[in-house]
Amino acid sequence: MNSAFSTDPFQPLKADDPAVVGGYRLAAVLGAGGMGKVYLSYTPGGRPLAIKVIRPEFSEDPEFRRRFQQEVRAAQRVQGLYTAPVIDSDTEGPQPWLATAYVPGPSLAHAVARHGRLPLRSVLLLTVGVAEALGVIHGAGIVHRDLKPANVLLAADGPRVIDFGIARAADTTALTGTGVSVGTPAFMSPEQAAVGAVTPATDVFALGQIAAYAAIGAPAFGDGPSHAVLYRIVHEDPDLGRLPAELRPLVTRCLSRDPADRPALGDIIRMCHEISPEPLRQGEDWLPQAVAGSITERLRLPAPAATPPPSTAPTPTQFSPGPQEPGPVRHPYTPTGYAVAAAPTQTGPAAPGAPGVPPGAPGAPGVPGHWPRNTHPQGQPAPAHHHPSGFAQPGHRPPGPEQSGWGSPGVQPAAPRPVRTGLIVAASVVGALVVLGVIGALLPDDPDTSGKGDRSRASNGGTSQGGSEDEAGKEPVDPEPVSYQGIDVTANYALQLADHPPRPLEDEDSGVMYGKKDFYFYRDSLFGDEQVGSANGKLVVLKNAQKGSLKVCREETRYTEKIGLDQLTSGSQICVLSKAGHIAVVTYRGKSGPNDPSRYITVDLTVWRNAEEARQS
């Protein structure tokens, strides 16, 4: 969320906000952050939802999409008392989104900014609740990676941790030049700041930061420019002078620079109980009265607009789902809180005036509802019809004379129009001629059957993965190069060309020499041998007269997999052709000096992503 805290938790939709996301009618804006924007909506039964729509800059990155899909699947397994469960999602649409249960409470960041630090009992209850949430999250195989005050919501019956695991999807995705930042430097761990291994202990460090922030009213490592804060996190001790004496041993252990010295979550919970002068029990009195008032504000939920404004209605390329592909059916959220197989008694919208439906919520009298995507109002499978986006969709009723693309109980569809046989016959003849013309256009102009062709042409519709081909059949457009200057690659670390920006990472398998990364720097600590190489592609050292470019790298065939560092001088250029289809020119700039505490090389990098069709391993 952004740092500008409004007195009204529900902001009205603007002209550039969608009216509908994935079939859910939007009611208000809840907030915005580095990865996307969060909206308020409702389930068919009137339960409020928080729908996070991922920014277009992220959704255009295929590596982000792959990781986002993995993290959403993992997050759906998390069903803890102190987490907001994932209700629905679309990870494959034009702009991915994720729906979770709405938590009527301010974030810890909002509460502290508005009301100041919390009392000791509230801090202890906050800490044990977040620790319990992390235990469930880690049990599902997820490391949160972005635990911060904005991702801890203060509900009436305890804290709720949100956005767990989603930061991993953006770990290797940067939006150069857009000003987008994922993660908050003030709450990062030393290993994150130094681009080291991220483990559950990383979240323990963040939990120590959360406890200190709640008790002090400010970050333990201070404010200021990001680089200054990160330097203090890595090299200096936190400022705990204003921390209550009872909390210092616990927070100090959590903020240990060495992950191995940080306490386990069970130990944190035990220490909190030992610190508390009275038994720790979550209840409606766990927060100060002023903060509890912010919860009341968030219980006055606005209803969605009765009719989507024409200027904000989703288009076929925006948020509404496209035609259903073959495969398993995605069932909508049910009143039980889980995405399960739809049953007629669970998925249909509540009838007008039905008990339990709050006024102004979908399904209430006079308010258009959100029809589940795979059921008819009477519990029977619904026929396909035109969705408001313009696509044929199962599970939505066709609009009647009193509808504007949205069903409401009790409205019958319009009678079918009479069929005009003559027009159908004429249209069929024209259609057949068009099909024959398309087939003829697709046939090759010459009888060459050698199978040779432009290797930049991919199998997806005859276009390369990184380019596009116009309607006249012109050659694919090469992807635009992206350049990075002064990357320091530590010995036995490696780069992935798909990462944006490429950040040196330690090999996660059995060593860089046998890993899966595109470009590595290897140094034998025993014999001092140094070399660069690729475990996921091929290298070509360019001659002095050659200038690295996409064309040159495509044409070169002097392949190797590793190059001794003694063969390179400052300014040497290397083509890297990865199996994933990315092509890069690495310009070697030199290596660390003999008195440097670490061994590393410095390179410049220019990458053409998806420049060729991916090759099988």
C-alpha cells in the first residue's frame, strides 16, 4: 500500500479503474502498491473480497507469470487463523489478479502512522499472531519475503498476514525506468540486502522488525534513502533505545545478522508468553480504543455501482476472462470460503430479500449480482452467452430487456429472434470462400521442403517469441535490447538472462558448474582456476574486430561452454545463447584486485529476451 493514509479507507473508482475483474463487480479502491492495485468486491453471497490486480508491467514478463502461478497455487494451501485465505484467482489472463477474504482492519503501518506506537500487550499479541501465521505459511513451503507493517492487518480478533509468497514472483523482475519498487528496504533482512539465500529465518528477521516498529513507532534501522537503510541493516546494529526493556532480548535475537542465530517461531511464541504479565488471549480488547475505531470505519462497506460506466467497462483485452480453454474448470468462491466444486445450493446468488444478505451487496434487492461462472440460477448448467466483455462465457445469464449485461434473479432472457435461412446460406458460402483463401495464403510460395527457415521464427503462429509478425507476413520484429552496466558477479555465482534486472544468485542445486543458469563465474579455491561459462546454453568469444550485436551472435557458430578468465581482457565480448531462447552480449570489464576481500568479476550485459525459439535440454 502507499504511504499516504487517507481518512476514508474506501476510495472511489476512477476513470482508469476497471468496473469488473474476473466477473467480480468492483465497489471501491482499497489501496495501491508496487505490484498492483487492490479493490473491494463481493462474492455471490455478499461476502466482501479484496482483489489485487497485478500491474501490466509485471504481467508482461513471462518469468513473473510462471512464478506468480506457482505462488498462488501454494498460497491456496494456506488456511491459518491469522492469514487472509486466497479465494479466487486468474494467473493466465491478460492482467493477472488474486482475490482474498477482505479483512476489516487497518494495516499496522496505517495504525502506527495515525495513532503512534502500541502498548506492550498489543505488541505481544501482534507478535504471537504473526508468528503463528508464519508457521502456517512456512508449513506450506512458502517464505513470505516481504513481511512489513503494510502487509499485517489489524482485525478485531487479531492480526492477519497478507501477500505471503507473492513477492517471490517479482524477485527477478525489475521495471527499469518506471520507478516501481517491490519490497521495503527498511524491513529487509541482511541476506536480502546482500542478495543472499532467502529462508524462513528471513521472515523471522522481519518479524523482529515488525515487533520493534509496533513498540517504537518507527523502523529499528531508521528512515532515509534506501541505500543508507540497507547499509545499516547489513553493517550496523538496530536502534533499540526506545524499545521496552521486556522486548529487547526477543527483538535482538530476531534481528541477528546470522540467520542461524535467530529463534524458531515456537521459541518466539514461548518468549512472548513469558514476557507477558498476564495470559495472552486474543479478544476484541487486544488493540487500543483509537485503533479499534479504525476497524469500525472499515465495516461500513460501500456497494458496487449498479451499472458499470461505459468508459470503464472491461474490454476483451482487459480484465474479463476470455473464451474458456479445454482443461479443468475453475470454480468460483463458495460461501464456505474455499474454491471447491460448485454445488447448486452453494454457488448461486442469494435471492432478493434472502436472510443474511446485507443491503447493497450483490444479490440484495435492486443490486446486480455476480453470477457464478458455471451454474444457472436454478442450479442447472448455464448455456454460453455473451459476457459483458464481448466473449461467449458459460455461467452468466444473457441480458434481458431490463439488464445491462448483468443478471438479476427473476429476470427472464429475451425470446430468440427468428432464423433467416437465406442469410445463413449466403453467409456459409462466403465463409467457405474465405477459408479457402486463408488456406491458400498459408501454403509456401515455393516447393522447398528442406525444413530450413529463419531460426528466429517460433512455432507460435509463425512469429518469434520476442517479436511480432504483421498481417502481410513480413519478417518477425526482433525484441528490443535491454542493457545493464557494472554487474559484479561473485565467484561461484551466476546470472539468469530472464531475470530483470539480472542479479547474481548462488546456485540452488549442486554447484554452479552443474547448475542450470545462463552465465556463471567459477573459481576453484584450491587451485585458483577462474573461468566463466554457461550451464544452460552456449558461449562465443567474439574477435577484436567484431562488435557484439544480435545479428553477430546469431551468425556465430564457434560455440563453447566455458572460457578461462586468462583468455579475456577488459572490453572482451562474449555471446551467450541460452536454451530458453534469450541472447546476450557480455562485456568483460575486469576482476577484483588481490587485496579485495571477495573474488568477483565486473561485466556489462545487453540482453535480447526471447530472441529465438526455446531449445529442449
